Amino acid sequence: RFCKSCIEKSIRDTGQRCPVDNEMLSEDQLFPDNFAKREILSLTIRCPNADCAEKMELRHLENHLAQCQFTTVPCPQCLQAVRKSCLEEHKTVECQRRLVSCPDCVTHFFFDEKELHEQQCLFASVKCQYCELDLIRDHVESHCDTDCPKAPIACNFSIFGCKERMQRHDLAQHMQEFTQMHMRYMAEYLRSLSLNGTTPKPLRILGPSISTEDPGPAALVSACGGVRPATSCSINSAACQPTEDIQRLREMDGRLVKQDHQLRELIILKETQAGQLAELRRRVS
């Protein structure tokens, strides 16, 4: 008995002679040893797959491997080698390329893109960075721009020179406490418009040493270097006439004064009610 490849090589190398008795021997005279083949195929072996305890004759190995649940196969989605018995679970639970849907916007995407989607989803639930209110991401910008009580905002008089910034819920108190300072900013702005005929840059904030009392018309006139004679005005008559911007600023000035009076009335009413409540408590006790 010889291995087929070995005996064929020997015949070619020795000039078609038998390696045992040196007689003439051609490849046509060779025939398979079916008895030896049957002996080999009858050998009992164990399945080569890890964790599989099945034993069988060698002739049955091929059929067993086709059905063995411990055989590894590539996942059709991510191409990872997975046991055949775990393939379905892997495709639906573990595979990084399985399709999932967003619970907020119902968009479908691959699982390995989930983190990126959560950072961009417009309907995801997030907290406002200032007041920690729960919102959807698409509403955060408008909430911070218009509603958030703790969002930092500029003073309404920033265009006139006030550079104070505060939380939105502190704006009303700021407007009440700095009314006269805002009036000065507006007066300087209006005077610049009247004299130059152009829109000036916002003025710098007045220092803390400046008094908060109303300086009056005389002080405003002296700040401009005195009243100029009408004949010396170098501005043409069209520029001296009130423009629409000046008119709007004057209307705003009137509204602010009215709001200031209303705030003062509310403060007086609050103090009166507090006094009445204290008197009632004194009588009850």
C-alpha cells in the first residue's frame, strides 16, 4: 500500500519501476485500496468545533459540520464570525450594524451610529443649560432667546451705551434702578443725532462716580459746550428737522417714563398693603 501522491512521484522519478521489486510499473496499473479507505472512514472522531461533544465516524463528518450548531459562520450584516446557533440573536441584539429606531423621532439608523444620532436628534430630550428645564433640542434656542428666566441678556438700552448683562428675571429690577442713567444715555444719543445728522456709535457706560440725580436741561446743554446761535448752525435745514429715528426714540422715552411711574405706584401700593397686614396681625394678637 502506498499513498497515491507518493507512488506516482516514485514512478516518475525511477522510470516507471516498482519501488519494492524494481519491476516495470506504470500509473495505469495503480488502483485505489478501497479496503484501506473503508478502514479509515470507519475511524471514530470528535467534531473539530469547540464545545461540540459529538462523536462520529469520519465518513459522517462532512454532514455533521453542515448541521453543527457550533460551526462559525460570518454575520451577513457585520461579517463577524458567529456560531450558527447564536446567529439570530447576534443579528437582533449584538450586531453593531443592526437597524434600530430612535424613540424620539422614529428615524432608523445602524446601531453603531446611535451615539452620533443622539447628539444631533432635534426631538431628543435635553436640559436648558441655564435653568435646567426639560426641553426637546429643537426648542432650546428659542427658549434661551425668549423665555428662559436665567439666560444672560443685554440691557434694553445697550444700543444707547448701557453694557450691563444680567439674567432675564433681573432685567425689570435693573430697568427700575437705572432709569435716570438710561435717560442720560438716550439724551446723549438724541443730541448726537440732532447735531451730526448720523447715527453715532453707542456711548460708553458712565462711571460710578456720576450722580444718579437728574442733571436737568441746563446740565445737558452745558455738556454740549453751550447753546449755539441759530445763525451759526452749519447743518442744513433738512438735517435739523426731527427724523423718524428721533421720533421713535422720543416715544420710547415717554413709555419708559410711564413705566417708571407705574413701578413707583406699585411699590407704594405694596408698602401700604404691608402696613395694613401688620395692623391686622397686631389687632388679632
